[in-house]
Amino acid sequence: MGKQHLEQNKQEKPVSFFGRALFTGFIGGVIWSFFGAVASYFNFASVSPATFILRSWLDADWTGGWRGELLSIFIIGLLSILTAVIFYGLGKNMDGGIWPSAIFGLALWFVIFYLFQPIFPNIPHMTELNSNTVVTTICLYLLYGTFIGYSIAYNYQDIQKADGNNYSKNR
């Protein structure tokens, strides 16, 4: 009898570093926009994911409900892939722990709430937002930036160490 092809004998193809970065971006967007929706529900913030994604362009009743929030969370997850690509290009090899990632999150908050504010006509200017909204959204963006940035930088450093070990073993 020949070699049996058992499920347990199959080797999984490793996911590329870039693929892991994209997946990290999607998951980070979903997780932190979900927390943004929760913060809005409990009135910690006057804006929610649907406020940015749907209500800026649609005037439908369903955008204010859970369906609108859920769709917005998914769309933010997809848009977050672009954020992960940006961090992948700019900061994957940054050393310094959490701080570069946290600064990335703060810079992203500034870009969204200040530079992109004209794109979102129903979002008040950042100087008109109440303090609860400002503090809550800054904290969420800090955590989001830390999640995306630190995960990508950690994976990059891990791969560099593994490649270095393989190089020294093969030498």
C-alpha cells in the first residue's frame, strides 16, 4: 500500500507577515470600533462608528440602530486594513516598545477628528466636542494604535529573530 494522505500529516502553509498585518488591521478595527459603539451607547462619547461611516452620507432610520452600528463596525474593520498597511510601511521596524504605536494612535485621532472633519459633516469640530467624547475617543485611538502598531512591530521583530537564528544555524 502507498503513502496515506492523512489530515494530520498535512503541513499548513505559513501566513506571510504582510497577511498577518492585514488580519491584525481588520481585527483591530472591529474590536476597537465595537468598543466605540459601546462607549457611545453608554454616553461616554457623542459619536459612534455609524456616526462617521453611515450617518455622514445616509439619512435613513436604520443607521441609528444596531444594524447601522454592526455594518459600520465591519466597514471600519475593512478600512482598518489600510491603516495596518500604513503602519506596516512606516513603522514595522520601529523599536521602542509601545510608545511609537501609541503616538501613531494619537496621530490617527488627530487626522480623523481634525483633518478629515470636513468629510464628516454631522460630526462637530473637535473644539466643539464635549470633554467626555474627546477623552473617550483619544483613549480608544491610543488603544487601537497600540494594538495595531505593537502587534505588527512585534511580529516583525519575531520574524527577524527567527530569520537571524536560521541564518546562524545554517552558517
